[in-house]
Amino acid sequence: MNNAIAEAHSIEQVVEIINASKAGHSSEYFGGTDTREAEEMAGQYAWEAAEESGYTDNESIEAHLDILAEAGAKFEFRVALDNAINRKKQ
């Protein structure tokens, strides 16, 4: 998947991308523009972080969203969590 979250190199960049989306701006990345909703991006980040860590239970996914929110990302937590959990089923 080629998109802004996958192209980010730090959690600070992820926060910046999510907050730009929440403010109605698209995020530029190598090869295009990402116009997805902040909650979809946060869900993607949480799922990929959980998958990378080897812990894909719902509590671990939720913990990654907590970290993202604590870092300053603005998104609807429940919607992002649902998005991340749905990625597990794909």
C-alpha cells in the first residue's frame, strides 16, 4: 500500500499527516496525495504497528492508538479503533 502513513518516517510525521487530514488538507507523499480521513489513517497506523510488534489483539491495537493520541494526533478514537480492528479481518 502506497500512502502517506506508509511513507512516514516517524510518529511525529504520522501525527502531522493525521492532523492535516482532520483539518481538511490532503497529505503529500512520494508518488501522490493521500485524501483519506484521519480515522482511517490512525487505524492503519495502529494496525501496522501492532502487526509489526507481533501483538495484534484488540488491547494492543488500542494501545497504539493511545500512543498516537498522546503524541498529539486528533482523530475520533472509536472510529479509528474500529478501522484498525477491521484491518485484522482482511
